[in-house]
Amino acid sequence: MNHRIRVPEVRVIHEDEQLGIMSRDDALSAAQEKGLDLVEIAPRSTPPVCRIMDYGRFKYEQSKKQKAAKKHASSIEVKEVKFRPKTDQHDFDFKLKHVRRFLEDGNKCRLVVIFRGREVTHPETGTSVLDKVVDRTSDIAQVDMKPTLEGKRMTMVLGPKAGVMKRSPKRAEKAASDKKSAATDAGTQAKPGGGEAGESARTAEAAAPREE
């Protein structure tokens, strides 16, 4: 970036405009005139490609995207629902409602069939229960992990299908809060001198030579 770029010539881009091939010094001067930075983005090209940009703002936006991705990843939980090979219909329907609600809230659901005594010698009874759950949730769920038997526990994981998630009131409230927070951040960045982008602009202005 800027004076750390060592090559004599670079191809320069500003926004979506191709400024052509320039000497490194001319490219640096063009960036300084705009109060921006010269950033090398394709060092292996001949000549290397540089973009004139607000590097401080770029870093800030990248950081926001990473935080948003982490927040989304951490918001998905895995809920566990336990069944028995001989779960009666009433209990099955009750637990199925929980499974559907978890999936509609955007969570994954771990289904566990617990065997007792010699029941484990007939694993097909557990598979039958899981197949029944899959059939009754096929409109909103997909199988993320097929049934596996470990000891006396048969486990399968369901995940929500794309486009069918229905937010619970709690999640809707959180989404509204996140949206409001994002709007506040955007407003701060829009103000002159606000945030890291403003700091970068002030630094560039201080570094630029003043005319007497």
C-alpha cells in the first residue's frame, strides 16, 4: 500500500474506471490528490494492478462483514429431542411439535433414539422412528447427518431447508435490534470525520503537502 509498493509501473483503477498504466509516483500522486490510498490488489499481473481507495473504510467494512458472519453462525443452535423405539403416538406427536418448532426457528435438531436392554439388537426399530420424523418434517427439513448407532444411542441431525425459516418472536426482536445497530453504524460513517474512514481521510489530508 502507498509507498510500500516497490514496482516502477502499475495499472491503476479508481472505482470502476480504468486510469491506465502509470509510474508508481504518478499513481501515488493521483491517490493523494483524492485523499485516498493506493492499494496493490493483483501483484502477479504485468504490470501489477493497484486500486485507489479509502483503505480505512475498506478495512472497517470487511470487519463488519466478518462480525455479521460470526453472529449469524453463532445464532444457529442444535436442539436435542429424545425418542424411544416404542414411543407411543401421543408422545411422538408432542415431541414432533418441538422438532418442527426448532427447525422453523432456524435451529438444527439432533434426534436421538435411546435403546434399553436387548432393544439394541433390533436397530431397525430406531430407524423406523427416525424415518417417521423425517417424513413428517419433509416440508421444512433436510437430513444433515444420516442415522448412526453408537452404543445404545442412534443419532440423526436435521437442518432447516433454505427459505422456510420462520423466525420466533425472540429471533425477530434480535433481528430488528441488529438492523437498528447496523443503521446507527452506517449513520456514523456517513457523518464527515466519522469512524475509521474519517480518521483515514484526516490522516491523508494532514499528510498531503499544502500550497503556500
